[in-house]
Amino acid sequence: MTRDKIIYISISYILLIVFAFAAITKLLEQEKFYTNLVNSPILELPSLVIHIMAWLIPILEVFVVIGLIWKRFQVQAIYLIVILLITYIIYTLAILLVAPYSPCSCGGVIALIGWTQHLYLQIGLLSLTFVEMYYHFKISKS
Amino acid sequence: MKIKMLLPVLALIFATGMSFTTVSATDQQVTGYINGPNGWESVNVDCVMGSEDCKVRFLPNPTEYQVFATEDESTPLNSASGEIIDL
């Protein structure tokens, strides 16, 4: 196994664990996740849209996990990770910079770390995803 | 081939275990807000679901305060038991 492949597989497993953790936690705490979205100071959306979002986000994260495991869908999974992480980063930045107050941080990993630390985590994961993307295309070409 | 399947399965088991641990560790952590004598302040309570009002009081003071999800009175939190939470 080459060095490139080891890096690629290692990052794949890190992303797999993070997204599986995020998806399962959101599904286990569905009610809490919905409440957090409803009470968000920057998501002024109708209740139905929030309900759909509360299901759609963990389902997309499950798709990421399936895509990372299933070799055929790995590229799609990587693109989906980039889209999700950029969305999360924009949301977290809005909470930190625009929102009149920081809402309850009581769901999943955010309960253990603050919003600022969460932002650093997301930026770190996005950087890892770009490294993953680079090695994916490098390995595919060789 | 077996190792190729085994590693993702182990990673998934690991993530599932972590999720359950985190969920139970943070089960009681819901931050609500009360309009107390000194204005709005946050309280950590366990009252998300239910049909009763979620209320707290600061013993020995008997005054009860309704808990809200945000710092305004438009989003009162509910409780399953309706018991007043002593802080």
C-alpha cells in the first residue's frame, strides 16, 4: 500500500466516524435537534421547513457514510461533505457574528464544545476533505 | 476482502458507541431562560417534551419562573411531569 493510499484511507475513516457520529446523534436526539433549529435566532423559517431540515440533515449525513463505505459513490460523498461543511461553517459564523445571542448548545457534540470550537472543528474537517479530494484524484489517475 | 468490510464496520460500531455515550452524557443539558428578578438569565433544565409548563424556583424563594427556549416570552418550554424544578 502506497503512502498516498494510507493517507487517503485514514482521512476516509476519520470522516466516516465523524459523520456517522453526527448522523446517529441527531437521529437519537431528533426532538432536541428540531427544538434547536426552531429556536435558532437566524433561521426564521416555517415550522414545516424546520421539520424537513431536522430529518434531511441527518439523512444527508447517512448518505455521506454510505458513500464513504461504498467505493462507487466515494466522489459524490466527498462533494456532499464539502457542501455540508461549508453550510455548517456559514451557519456557525452567522451564530457567532450576526445572531443577537448564541442559542442553546445542547445537541450532540456541540453540547460538549462551544460554538467557536465547533467552527475550528468544521474548518479542520473541511481542510481534511480537500486533502482527501486531492488524494482521490491522484490515486485515480495513477 | 474481509478486512475491507471489517474496518468500516468497526468504524461504524465505534461511532455508534460514541453517539450513545454522548447522548446519555448530555441528556440533562438543556439551556433555558427565565425572566427573573434581575432580568433574563440562563438555567440548565431537563424540560423539552410534554404538555405541562416547565417552571423553576430558587429555594428557599417560593417564586416560580416559567422557562423559555430563548430570551423572550414567545417560546415557553414544556415539561412532561409539570413538577417545579428546584435550583
